[in-house]
Amino acid sequence: MWSVTSGVLGALFAAELVLPEADPDEVRSLLVELGRLDASALPAERTVALEAFQADKGLPVNGVADGRTVSGLMRSVSEVRELRELGL
């Protein structure tokens, strides 16, 4: 049983290493919506904004839009949208 559990957990963590980085345009849109990146920013500025987001959220700071980072971005955007709908 332990070997099955450790195998599944290992596969989940290894997936981060083999999955491709998220679409840069989508990441850019999320960062812009969060106010962390200007819409006219150069591509290199996306990496800086992404690293700042990762640091703020306690994620590994590597400038890569991996699964955990994209999930955090989407969660943050959802929160911003919800607050906006409430007029806050």
C-alpha cells in the first residue's frame, strides 16, 4: 500500500517537472488583470512580475508559470473579480 501511495505522490510532484509552461499570453493577461503588469510591458517584464507574484504567494521564485503558479494566479484573479462584482 505504501509503495502505491508514494508512487502516486511521486508522479504528482514529477508532473511539475515535465508539464510545459503555461501560455505566456494567458499569464500576461492574468498579471495585467491583477495590476502586476502594465499592458504595454515588454516580455522580460512579465518574468519580473511573475517572480514578484511567486514571492508574495510563497511559491518557488523562478519566473516560470508552472501549475502551482498558474493556479495561484487564477485564484487571485477570481478573488479580484469577486471583489469587483461586490463593488469593493
